[in-house]
Amino acid sequence: MNSTTLQAKPRSVKGKSAAGRLRREGWVPAVVYGQGKPGRDVQLNAHDFLMTLRRHRSENMIVDLVIEGEAAPAKVMLKALQHDPLNGRVIHADFCEVSMTKRIEVEVPITLVGEAYGVLNEGGILEHVLRMLPVRCLATDIVEEFTLDVSGLHVGESCHIRDMQIDTTKYEIEDDLGQVVATIAAPRKEAAAETEEGAEEAAGPEVMTETKAAEKAAAEAAEGKEKSKK
């Protein structure tokens, strides 16, 4: 995990009007929650914070937050962002202090790599079933993504969590190892043909029944005419 430093200033003003004034002046109001300590109100330079967010692809952003007036930076994780519903701008952030010696639970994105054989040569469709993997690890071991090679998959085959190359000495996996991460579905034409065939088989007995009923009715009508002639 690369170390990132973010500057902040203590924030004494509160309330909607004060927060709006800060934003107009180029600041983002934020709160830093400590372990067993009350939250601290701070403000971040909006431009610097936006640049920091752009450099991190993962949601698990950990930074060294340098708060003006404090002797040492705080190691914090970004927990929540609030956006303006009209223009999408970040208007508030929540951080949580993290321990460097205790494991924390995070969700890491799963990226599929490679060209699946079943897609290239069999017309299959790659389905990415599980996109986030919850794990417990040290803050220093957090990665932006886990990768899974799907190049060997054929139609009808799947890859599971247990197939991923994950260092279990660093990461405690929270999900069932048998859970499917990716699978190659049958081609759509083949699936549609099977559906139509099944529908025809299901409709077969009903068609035969209607036909027999019609034949019986015609026979009874003909028999009735013969009796009336007599």
C-alpha cells in the first residue's frame, strides 16, 4: 500500500450555513472518528482532496492525515463521502482512525484478467458474479484489487474464491471459499433453442388433448345426424 499524505485544518464552525460558506471558500468539511474517542471536526482543501481521490482506484483509501496543530499524523481510512445531488461535488467526508497492528475488515474489488477460452472459441458469455471480496487484514496490506485469471474457462465452467491466488497468511477471507466468482454461460442462441424445445415438449400433450377432443366432437355430431335420418 502506497503512503499518501493529506493536509487538514481543525474546524470550529458547524451547521449548514457555516458548512456552505466553507465549501464556497474551497474547503470540504470532514469528521475524523477515533477508536474510543469523540469525532474531530476538520476541513480539507477541496482541490487537494479531489486530486487524492482521483489517485486511488479503490474505495479503501488510507492516508496519513496531517491535522494542523497536532504533533503526529493520524492514519485514517475514508469511510464515507457525501455528494451534492445536483452537481455531484464532494460536500462532506468521514474518516476513521485505523490501527497498524490490528486487522480490519475491508472489501477488495475483484478484477478478471485473461480472455476466456469459452468466450473466444465456444461463443460463451462471461458472467462476473462476485465483484467484491470481504477480507480482514492489516492496513498496510490493503490492495486496490484482487485478480482472477479466467483464460482457461470453458462453457459451463466456473471459477470460485478458492481458485484465486490470495496470500491467506495476510488475508482472512470472510466469504465461503466455494462461492462462484465468474462463470461462462452457454451461447444465447443455444440457450434460446433449448428454451423453445422445452416449451414445445410442454405444449405437446395439451395440443394432442385438444385434437382428440375436436375429433370426438366431430364424431358425435356425425353420429347424431345419422340417427336423425333414421
